[in-house]
Amino acid sequence: MSRFLLGIAVLLIASAGHAQEYPSRPVTIIVPQAAGGANDILGRLVAQQLSQGLGQQFVVENRVGAGGNIGTAAAAKAPKDGYTLLFTISAAHAVNPTLYSSPGFDPVKDFDPVMLVATVPFLLVVNPTVPANNVQELIALAKKQPGQINYGSSGNGTTNHLLGEMFKTMAGVDMLHVPYKGVAAILTDMLGGRVQVAFASVPSVRSHVKEGKLRALGVSTLKRTSVAPEVPPVGDTVKGYDADFWVALFAPAGTPKDVPAKLTSVLSKSLSSTDTKEKFAAQGAEVVGTGPESLATALRNDVVKWAKVVKDAKIKID
């Protein structure tokens, strides 16, 4: 055998060995949201499961800024070897490319989908003084009082802002958007009656709803969710309303195909356990655990859906 052919054979054997050994060293999971938040906590649960299942350390690295763009762009530019992954939420991954003129990444072209891990439903809640016990009554009230009902959000372009704007458009109502800096500020004014309506994650309002300080009228998902089974979907009244935000794992585009396959296989088993589902539910997330094809479809659909919401509401962040 010539030296050239021998060299090729050695490279092929080395490549095969490398693929079989993945991961042979620690793996970084970039979470483009702040430490301590729901997505960070879920990302660390996923990292823990992968570490246990693959016998190698998976480490979460929070890279925050620009609504998630900084961390996402860093993941997009990372080596395509499976040792840098991205764990993010659809509110950043599928929406930001429309909200920002230069987000620094393409959500579809720059990433290979690995797993749609879970969905994160939001609740439509009102102050108890609002004379509406369901979505239909809220719509009727808003139509009688155009522009007089305030709905709060965590700021322009945030998840609850988009949910509110989609609700306004699809229900045909006019409500006044009041942006805040964070959910805590919204809830303070909601409990005080200064803001009447908001969309909020289940954990952030669960105790207030239970104590009767807020009233939950609907859930943003198309079907009832296990994290708030008693609340009917907004879509039961507003036909077509479906805001199923998700958290998911991605790899930089061009990563060897065996990497997503191995990660998906491990997570599919761990996510099916009752203990894991309960930990996710505590963060307001419902485990899905489907593979690359399901995530790719959800991503494509959401990019189109939220682009329309952003355009219709004329929302822009630069």
C-alpha cells in the first residue's frame, strides 16, 4: 500500500474512532438567557441528564445580551464538532430574526435541530376586579371599552407582548400595551389594579391564581396543558390562537449526524421519567421529547407565524 493510501486509511480510522467516542471531552451548552431563569434551570437539567447518560461532563454557559442574540450567534459560529450546543427558547430563536435588523444568526440555516425538549405555555390572567370570567367575556368587555383596558408585558418584543398583540389582532379588540422591565413589575401593578390583563408563565402567577389574587381565563396552547389542566385554551374562543413556545437543543449546522442521534437517544429515555417531568412542570414546562424532524417543523412554522405578528403590530428592536 502506498504512503498516500496508508495515510487516507489512518485518517478514516481516526475519524471513525472519534465519532464512536463522542463525547470524549466536556461539552459546552450555551444558554443565551440569564442564570436562574426558567430556561437556564431547564438547560441545566438537560445538561445533567446528558452527563449521566453519556459519561462525560456537559456544562451550561450563560451568554446573555440582546434578547438572546449574543449567545445564539456565538453558538452558530462555534466549531461543528458537537462540543458546543445551544439550548434556547423559541421566543428568542424563532422571533428575534424578525424583531432585530441584525440578530447575528439565521435560525434555520445556522443550526441543526437536535430535540424539541418541552413546551412552555402562558396563562391569560386578569385582575379579579375585571368583570370577565372567561375569554369570551373579556373580548366583549374590550369591545365595549376600546383602548381602555391595559395589558402589561416585560417590554417591547417580549413573549407576553407578542402574545398580547396576537390576541388583539385575532380577537379584534383594542387594548393598551403597557411595557415593564420584567414580570415582577407587571404583577405588582396587576395585583394593585393598575394593569388589568397580562400573559404570564405558569410558575410566575400560579400562587396568585390559587389565592384568588388573579383570575386565569385561558392558556396560550392549542390544547389544555398538564401544567395547568384546569384552564381552557384561548383558542377555544379565539379560533386559531396557538402560541406553543418551546425549549429545544440545537447544534451548529454541519455537525456530524451521529451527534444529534446520540443526544436524542439519551434524552428520549431520561425525559420520559416521572421525576424529570415533575422537575420540568415545576418550571411551567411540559415535556415533549421529540427528535430533529419535529423540531425543524416547529421552527419553520414559528418563524412564519411570529414574523406575521411582529409585522402586523409594527414591532421593531434595533
